[in-house]
Amino acid sequence: MDILLLSNFLKWCCILNVSILFISTLALSLMSDFIYRVHGQIFQLSRQAFNTQIYQFLALYKLLVLVFNLTPYMALWLIQG
């Protein structure tokens, strides 16, 4: 596998994952009450616990995207010159 193929792969992974993160954040901002009603009934969560879990999910997802997609892509981009 050459560097160009790997950097293109990581670029598209980055684009897709950042899009998923953006859509998730937007959906949770706009439809928070609906999402809480659905998941609160299934998992018996309080509103505060739900908000904490959602915040932790978004923070972890963002961190994973940065570490496993964006950082390797930027390193390969710098190597290519």
C-alpha cells in the first residue's frame, strides 16, 4: 500500500467521521427531548445522566477521530510535501 492510497483513505475516513460527529451533535442539540424520551424509557436514565452520557460519547468520538483519523492523515500529508 503506497502513501497516496493510505492518505486518501484517511482523508475520506476523516470526512465521514467528522460528518457523523457534526450530524450527531446537531441532532442532539435540536432533538434532545425526543432522543431523551426514547432512550430514557429503554435504559431508565435520569435527564442528568442522559446529558452526561451524551457529552461523554461526543467527547470520546471526537478524540478517537482526532487520534486515529486526523493525526495520521496530517502526518502523511506532511511526509508527501
